[in-house]
Amino acid sequence: MRKWRHARMREQAAGYLFILPNFAGYLVFVLAPILFSLYLVFVDWEYLKGFDGIRWVGLDNFRALGSDPKFVESLQNNLVFTVISVPGSMIVGLLLAVALNKYVYMRNALRTMIFLPYMSSLAAVSVIWSVMYNSGSGPINAFLRSVGIDHPPGWLSSPHSALYAIIIMSVWMTIGYTMIIYLAGLQGISKDLYEAADIDGASKPRQLLQVTVPMLTPTTFLILVTQLIWSFQVFAPVAIMTQGGPIDSTMVLSYHIYLEAFRFYKMGYAAAMSWVLFAIIFVVTIVQWQGQKRWQNHF
């Protein structure tokens, strides 16, 4: 019995030793920064002064958020970005998935071509789209002029169109992800349902709305949660294409946090915005989760 216990203890110790490096990395590079950022919420710290520059301010960082016009504007821009880009990516991805789920010439090649932008470097894609959006020599405006539009949009140079230009690029880049996930979901829908709908005389659009969409609800929930989280964390396209301009028209929360932390050295204020962003994402995810559970219980 004693030998068995010693062998069991050695086995458990070996298991803990195997996970120790990963656990230590998690503590050092994930948990510790999270806890430190939570502490920074309540202090004013210009990190160039070192730890001696830390000054306790309590809830002043949160009070400052309400009077910060850039924070309010970045939150509004983030909401516009999310409300347009997420449904746009999901709708286009669903339609492409439905089309490619049936027999289409060069179907595999088309799937690869549509999914390839999602696998590409976001920084490289942003640079390429910046060139395409160039108001003077970009291919998009060159095409618009060739079809008779004498004054094409300024795209990234106009505060009225810059955010929507980034949204178009983001939708183009993410439809490959939504398409692939929807394609996986379509494989689980029984063909008997479509055959029954054909017998009842349902048209293809009606089958899409009354058979395909309801059966894809769990898949839609997964895509919605992941896309919402990504949309609230959008950073690289803004940082590369517009730097928050023109006139803060593309300023989003992630980029505003970056500026406050690493350009103006307000680490405490930036940490407060980061936790507000986390709270927004957390609440939205919980609401969606509860809605999904109620829908499943209802049906």
C-alpha cells in the first residue's frame, strides 16, 4: 500500500512538473499583467518616471472618462464599426457559404480565394488597401473615374468616409472566416428538411430564411461572439491606415488606449479605458449567451 502511494505521488509530481513551465509562463505573462493593470486603474503613473512616479488617485481615472470627448467619440466610432461590420461580414459570409455548399464550378478554389485574406497579415492587408484607397492614384478611384464619376470619394482623407472605408476592408477580410464556419454548420443540416420544403412548394429564398437560418443559430451565435470581440478590439487597420484621423473620425477605443498609454504616458487612464472595454465585451457576451440559452430552451 505504501509503495502504491509513493508511486502515485511520484506520478502526480511528474505531471505537475510537466505543466509547471506553461503555468509559470501564464502567471508571468498573463495573470501578473492583468492584476497590475487593475492596480493601475486607481493610480496616476507616467512610466518614464519609474515606480517612484506612481500616485494614488482612486476613482479619478473613471471620472475623467465621462468628460473626455475623445473617449466618447472613440466609443461611438467603435459602435458604428461594430454595428456595420459584424452583420455585413455575417450576411455576406452566409450567402457565400450557401452558394458554395452546392455544386459550383471551381468550388474548392473559390473557397481558398475567399478565405485567403483572413489568413493574410492584417498589417500587410491594411497597407495594400491604403494604396488602393489613394484618392489621386489609387485603382479604386481610377476605376470610378473611368466609369464617369468625376469626383470620387476621398476615402481615407475625408472624415465622412474614412471609417466606412476601414469597415469595407474589414468586412472583405473577415467574410472568409464567417464563410468557413457557416460551411461547417451547413454540413450538419439534414437534406430531408430541404426535400420536405420542396414538396411544400417553398422557394429557395424561403428555404434560406425558414430552414437554413434557424438551423444555423448555434453557428451564428459562435460567429457573432467572436466577431463582436474582434470588432471592439480593432487596432491595426486604424493604426496603419489613418492613425485615428482625419479629425478623429476613425478613433476607436483600442487605438485611443494605445495613444494615452504610449504617446501621452498616462498609464493609469489607459488602464481604466482598457477595463471599460473589457466590461463592454463581457456584458455583450453574457447577454448573447443568455439569449442563446433562452432560444434553445424555447425550441
